[in-house]
Amino acid sequence: MKKLISALLMTVMLFTMVSYAWAYSDDSKLVCANVKQISENSILLDRIDGKGEVNVKIDENTLYMDSGNAVEGDIKDIKLSDTVYVFYNEDKANAIVYNIPQDTGCAMLHTIEKLEFYDGGQTKILTDNGGMYISIDKNAKITNYSDGKQIRETDLFVGQKIFAWYNGVQESYPAQTSTSRLVLVDEGQTADILLDGKAIATKAVLKNGVWTVPMRETAETLGLEVSWNNDERIAAMENDKRKMAIRIGEDLYVSYASEQSGLIGMTAPIKLGCKAYIIDDKTWIPAKAFEIFVGFDVTQNNNTIQIEKAS
């Protein structure tokens, strides 16, 4: 009898969650299903609502969440007949949530559209195309997806994907719920880059919870000159007013008056939470480094990184 009641409660909870979490800001859909087949690049699902099978692609960007343990998962841990949640766009899986407990809510994937901070430490997240508010409990545990490190509410930002756990949703508009457990997707996420309103081909990459951009492509598109000192592994960008030299492997960003300006002075050295790094012969730096350079405004919103010349 207890098993039957637990199964019924789980079914009710599943359909309740699906009804409120069917989409998030980039219009992904959510399906709850049993796993029928897993291959190297796809997963075949049998929907629990009886509406047939769904076949979705999986790749290196698919997120896996072990909901019962609230940690990054692995496709190898998902077994045939397991019940899973799959968030997908068209035929590609963005995230697969498995190890779903029967007596509590499980991880739901959302994108932060707005953050509201209130006196007394209360924080609310607006998500689901403006359709849901998630209140963060005062003693909520918030960790990074990739390394499990605990972070603060103030480290969250608009455009970021999160996994949130909650048991019920209040019917209203926006819908209301609360969470005591969040996991921040801090690695591998990509976003479009707009430079003075024009998109470039390369995507921004989330690294250690920080949006990073390709330094040379970004700087040159914005009218800056870029140089590279191979011996010291220092990349520099400058214009006729400012210069910034960035050492690979260091999280320290400072700009100073260029020689061309005939002026003196520098900004205070600032850590941005991510070291400059190189992948495929490209130097990557935090997008916010362009604000420290001085003369540019950086906006991170809804999976788009915008860098514009300051007016």
C-alpha cells in the first residue's frame, strides 16, 4: 500500500511539475518519460502521458543532473526504464534529469530572466518567460554544477541557467514557488555576442560562472589593436587612450593610459572570477574586462552578451 501511495504521489507530482515547467526563456520544452534506448548520440523516450515516443539527440553540451544527490550526472548512470525529465529544443536535449525521488520535488531547469533582491535577504528569480517567480529560501544551498562549490545568491546573474528543486507551485500569474536548493550551470554554456549591435560568429562561453569572450575577435571588432608577447604569455589590447595587458593564467585585470595619450593613470586591479585562458589558439577573457578597460559598457542578458562603446 505504501508503495502504491508513493507511486501515485510521484505521478501527481510529475504532472504538476510538467504543467508549470514546460518551458524556459529560450523556449525549450520539457517531457517526462521512461528511457527505452540509449545510443552514443541519442536517447529514445516513452512519454508517461501516453503520447508516444520521443527521440532526442545528445551531445557534449547536454547537461546531466542526478536529482536525488543534486550533483552533475553522467549518461552512463541512466538505465533503461528509468524515469527522466528531458529539456529539449526541437530534437536536441539540453538537459536530462534522472534519479528522481518519489517523496520530494526534483530538479527543474530554468533560465534567470530577472533577479529581485529585498530587504532582509529575500531573493526572487523570475523565469519561464515571465511566468514563474522562484523565491530563494534564506538558508538555501547554492552550488556550482561543475565542481559542487558553494556560492552566494549575489553571484547569480540574468541569463544564467539553474537547476531548482521545489515541491509545489502556487497557481497565479506569475506562478509562485520557493526553493532551498539551487545548482548553477557554470560551465560550457554559450551565448551570442553583440558588439556595438552587430553579432559575431563566435559564441561567448561560461567559464567558472563567468562569461568569457574571444579577446582578439572582440577587441578588433570594437576598434582596438591587439598584440601578443609569446615569451611572457601576455595579450594586450589598446587604443589611443587606454591599454590593458593580460597574462594568461591570471585573474587580474587593470587598464592604464596608453603611451599615445600622453597621460598617466591606471584603474585599480580587479579580479573577475576567471583567469585568462587559451583554447584552440584563441585567448579568452571575461566580457567584463572591457568595462575595466574603460570606454565600454557590458550587458549580460537572456543568453546574449552585449559590449558597446560607452556613450
